[in-house]
Amino acid sequence: MAGKRKPRSAEFKAKVALAALQERRTMGELAKQFDVHPTQIHQWKKQLQSGAAEVFADGRQRRRDVEQQAEASELYEQIGRLKMELEWLKKKAASLD
């Protein structure tokens, strides 16, 4: 029967993945040292390799994306308010007839 899953912090995962990238020990040794299944170590290693480029990504682009998201949410909020006002005005106009 399988044991209960242990929540692992991002720091722990990064530490294990970096140790796997260094290849100073075998996967079996790393698995025993960190008490993690070798398959999990392989997955974390792949995630680290695929996401490493994001660490060096241009910060200006990220800021631009955040600003665009903030602007979009503000516009959606304004659309919602205007729709509510329109519905209220329609209801009031219908009651005046």
C-alpha cells in the first residue's frame, strides 16, 4: 500500500533537481539521500531544465504583461458597472411608461 504524499517546498525541489543536474551521484543515491522516488527526481530535473530560461527572461516583458493584465481587469470591471447601470436605466424607463 502506498504511503501518504509528503508536501515538498519549492526550495527542496530545486535543491534536489540541482543535485540531479550536477550528476555527482546516481539517481538511486539521490533518492535515498532525499527520501524521494527516482522518477520524481527525474520530473523535477526536467521541470528545472525547461523553466531555466524564464529565470533569465527580460524583466521588462514581465512588467509589461502585469500592466496589461491590470489594465484588462480594470476595463472588465468598468464594463460590468456600465452593464449594471444600463440594466437599471432600462428598468426605470420601463416603469415610467
